[in-house]
Amino acid sequence: MSNKLGIYVPIAIASVMVVAIAAYIFGVSTQDVGASAPSGLQATVASTSNQVVGVTVTSIFATTTNCASRVITTGAQAILLTFSDFAGQTPTGSFGHLQAASTTVVYDSGLYGCNLFKAYGEAASSTITTTETR
């Protein structure tokens, strides 16, 4: 009977090790996105501003820990965005998330986070409206 028990102990130890390694990998590699309003609950406007965006990169939102969403309304020109400065991300004429001209987009913090948002305009200058909710 001790032979049968001897086989199960190494299998049990190996199983525990696999679960522990998987938990470590998934726990370490996730990025905290900040905050998000719980589904169905209201968010209040924390700030609104008009900003000029051009062919020079502009920071349009600072990193916070308690935003619910960020709303960007573009004018006659499209813009390119990055949602974090993780790994030095900066929008350029060929890199970034495109937001089309004359659109309003709500970037929920549960998906896009509350990190630094940067914008790059396709024209020399274009005015955008930004709103952050909490």
C-alpha cells in the first residue's frame, strides 16, 4: 500500500507547484488600470477643458487613480492617442489610437485606465474638448 501512496505524493506536489507558478505569472504580469465607475452607478464631472493639439505631442490627461471615464471630442481634425507612458508610448503621425475628426468618444477607465493620455494632431493646431469623470 505504501507504493501506491508514494506515487500520489509527487503528483500532488507537482500540481501545487504548477498552480503556484501560474498564480505568480498572472498576478505579476497584470497592469493596474486605475479605477472605473461600478456598472450602473453615476459618475460626476471632475474637469472639462479645451485644449489645442498639434503636431507636437501634448499631454491631455495626467495619471490619476480615481477616474471613471475620459471623454474626448475632436474638432475638424483627427488625433492620435496613447493611453499610458508605459514603455515610453508616445503618439506620432503613424503610431497611436486614431480618433476621427468631429467625434466624441468615451474612454472607460475599466478598459483604458487612468494613466497619462497623450495626443498628436494631424494638423498644425486643432482644438479638442476633454472631460474627466469620477
